[in-house]
Amino acid sequence: MIVVDTGVLYAVADRDDPDHDTSEQLLARRPADTLLVPTTVMTETAWLIETRLGPASEAAFLRALHQGELTHVELTDTDLARTVELVDRYADMSLGTVDASIVAIAERLGITTIATLDHRDFAVVRPAHCDAFELIP
């Protein structure tokens, strides 16, 4: 199981993104039910795609989620509480809601791998369930 961050999903949608090929290959090599997309990531990704690539690209992304090419994960109340904790704890680096929610979901589900292009934030955060995350690609 892998929690997928916004940057990877956006790079897949944008063929001109320098990380497009790497991100596309990363997701293509794994079964859809192992690629978890938190609601926060879904929303941020849809907004970025819509504002930068247009509504047709946004609809294609949402269609991929709806058709099960990725697995959507809702935040629980416990995840939200942990997200608040992490945003407070890492306020000096502006961790933010989306990244904090990724950490919270990974902790709840015991996942140690995150697909992200944002290695800076996730390399600093110390998860409760492991020493550090494995960051791919």
C-alpha cells in the first residue's frame, strides 16, 4: 500500500511536467487498490489540474478515481485530530493540511511508503508508526 501525494498525480495529468514519465511509470507498476488517495489530495489535485490544465483534464482525473484506477480514502475523525496535531507540531515549516493528512492516514493504516515529489516535508516528519517514510520515486 502506498499513499499518493498531489505532485505525483498532477505530474501524471500534465504531459509537460518534468516528472510526468517517472510518476506515470510509478503508478502503472502498481495495482489500483494499493494506490491510496486521501480526500485532501483528491481536492488539491483536482483544483491544480482544473486551474492549470482545464476542466477536461480535471474530469479525466476524477473519472480515473471514480473508475477505480486509484483508491480514494476518506479522513476519519482520528485522522483529522492527528492532522491538527501535525500542523501544530510542524508549524515552523508550514507542513499544511494535505501533507499532514497523508501522514495521519499512513499512520492509521500502517503504511510506510509515500509516493511524493515533496521529499523535503516528508523526510522531516517523524511518523508515529515507523522511524521514517520510504519516499518514492
